[in-house]
Amino acid sequence: MAKGTGKKKKFTLYNIFNPDRDGKGVPKSSYNPNAPRNLPLFFKMSWRNITNLFYLNILLIVGNFPVLIFLLGLSGNFNRTIPTASSLQYGVFYGLFKNMPLSPVSGALLGVYGIPTIKQIPTPITYVLLGMGALVLFTFGPIRAGTTYVMRNIVRGEPLFFWKDFTYAIKRNWKQAMALGIIDVLAFLLLTFDVIFFLANTGSFGTNMLFAAIVVIFLYYAMMRFYVYIMVVTFDLKIRKIIKNALIFALVNIKRNLAAIVGIIVLYLFTYYLMLVFFPLGIMVPFVILFSGSAFMGTYAAWPKIKELMIDPLEQDKPAVPEPEEEPIFRDDVSDE
């Protein structure tokens, strides 16, 4: 609009929070879509989209609200408390000495093992809250697909229509995203349990080797996850093909994948350090950037290789290397009629 030819749009709170409002557009100095996705460009993109990453972080938290309900049940606020002996052996000694004369030995044992403490007893409300946490199996995949679609567009250097992009990706992919989300959550919980279990039982050569093996498997699976949801929102592939291609990409793009893993670990360690040094500041990080920031690192690492091996060959009419098990249908920007 030329200067002086129209009125300035009135400022209202609705214009701030309206998801369908016009965006700022792409500045002339914006990054080239064909520029290499290197480390300097990553920080440039992250800084320019810091507000969008904050919104995505909120969506990842609020969209997976069952986790918050589970944590509420785990907090013990709805438990019933009763006084009891701190040692499990107290009942045994109490039964032995109940009908026997009290002696210095029995008195000492009952005194040592009978030190009182307060025990938390879960109530029906606690169990209901813990059970509702299982609903995350059905929310995680669709929410992750929607946020991944927005992140992918950021990495591609495209203009964003934040809310429309988010809801469009969920509406188009919710069935497949939900199925993969269930697999993802269960696999992540199982691998996390295995890591904790073998870490607590290290000591012998066999358990040390098992611990090392499960850590490698866990890291490889974490790298696979970078590709799963991008392929969900970008291609028309069966779940089996998506998982198989993710296994391939985790290996062929190992350098960028490991760089993203290191970045995610640094972000989590930094958050933990802030919590130790100044808890009020550290506890804010998960609600501001932690989850979207780590997901964005994975998307930034994964997209260039997906574009190179699955999109460019289709556009240039030549096979990809490694060639996917079936030819993917690139369905980006297809209208939803």
C-alpha cells in the first residue's frame, strides 16, 4: 500500500491473538531456500523464529495434557497419609516379641526398627489421575505431526501461517500420526526403563555390555524419530515404509544426527544446571523452549537429507540413493478438498 493511500489498521487484542491474521511475510534478507543448512544458519533461523518456537513449545505441553494429569497424580497431593514404622522388618519383630517378655535386646530391636515415619497411601483419585496419563498415547502423535509440519516449513524457509499449518497437518495425518505416536511412546518408555534398569545393575562385564548396548539402541532410536514425523506430514507412505526409511536415514545422515543429539543433550544439561543454580529460572526453560528447541534441532538435521534423497530425485526424475522401498508420493501443498 502506498504511503497516504489508506488507513492504518486499528490495533486490538483480537488482531494479536487471531490465528488467521496476516503474517509479517518473508524479509528480503531471508535465508535462501537452497542454501546449505549449516550451523550458522541454524542459529539464524532459531533466533528469527524464537516466538514461533515458544508457541510450538506451548502446543507440545498443552496438547499432551495427559502428561500433566499424570504428574499431578504422581505428586502425592491426593494421597492419604498414615503414620507407620520406617522399616519393613518392624512387623516381623513385633510379631515375634508380642507374646514374649520384653528384654533389652527385643526392646532395642523394636526401637531401631520401629522408628516412625509418614507413609503415602494412593487414593482412588490418585489412581484415576495416573490412569488418565495413558491418554498421551492418543495425543502425542497428532500434536507432534502438527508441530513438525510447522518446523519443517521453518527449515525450508517458507512463510508461515502458524495455526492453519498446525491444524492442517493434524487434520490430514491424524490417523497415521496417532498410530506412530502410540508406537513411539511405548518404545520410548521401554527403552528408558531398560536404560535405568541396566544402569542400576552395572558392575559385571555382562551387565556393563548390556548397558552400553541399550544406550546405543536408545540413541539410534532417538535419531530415527527425527525422520518419522517429517515423512508422515510430507509423503504418502505406509507405516512400515516410514519406519524402514527412518532406520536408513538414521545411519546415512549420522553426522548431522549426532550433532543434533549433542545439541539436545546440551540443552537438557543447561536446563538442569539452571535448576540447580537458580530453580525459578531453570523451571521456566521447559515451558519456554526446551521441547520445541530439541524437536527443531532434529528437524533441522533431518530435512536436508530427506530433501536430497527423497524429493530432489523425484523432481529431477532420477532414482534416489538409497532408494526407498516404494516410491513416495510427495504431497506437500496439496489442497484439502
